[in-house]
Amino acid sequence: MLKEFKEFAMKGNLVDIAVGFVMGAAFNNVVASFTGGIVSPLVGLIFNSDFKSLKFQLKEGELNDAGEKVGEVFLEYGTFLTNVIDFIIVAFVMFMIVKGVNKINKKEEPAPEAPAGPSEIDLLIEIRDSLKK
């Protein structure tokens, strides 16, 4: 059973998938830092606020004995939009990578071989000879 598992785990496709998964996780961190550190502040300039902190209050909270508001409910659409931007960037980069790999791996199709048998000239000669008879 251990031998079968080793053969399964070492198949080329499974190893490729594992490497791709690790690379994707690392790439996700790069994209998250890009959107969090570059895109969000730029979009925040447009809204004149921190993009990730954009939220809509659904329910007012009440003050407790310590003077803190409790029971507030917010719709945090800024965080959602940041994650959507992350996804779009990752999807676009993955599309470009797959497109590049497919272009590299695209093999030129060989030209079709000439059909076996007599050539056109041979056929014309044969027709000419048969007409002479």
C-alpha cells in the first residue's frame, strides 16, 4: 500500500499541481500586498477615505456600562471589493501565463504529405497516350 501511494504521489501531474498550488499561494500574497498597498490607497484617494474601511452601517449599537458601543452591524463592502480586485488580478495573470504556455507548447502541424500514387504529370501523360491510341 505504501508503494502504491508513493507511485501515486510521484506522478508528474500530481507533483505539478502541488508546485502550482504552492506558487499560487505565494502569488496570492504578492497580489494581496499589491492591492492593499498600491491599489487600495489610490482608490481611497477617489473616495477620500481608506478603501478597506469602507462600510455601511446596518444597525446602530448601544452603549454598555463601559461606554463602548456594542451590537453594531456593518456591511464591509470595501474589504469585499479589495478581494474582488485581488481575484481579478490573479485570474488575469493566470490567464496570461496559461496563454503563454499554450503558445510555447503549440506544435507546428506538419504539412500534409503528397498523396501516394502517380503525379499529375504522369496522369496527363497516360491520358495523352490513351487518346493517341
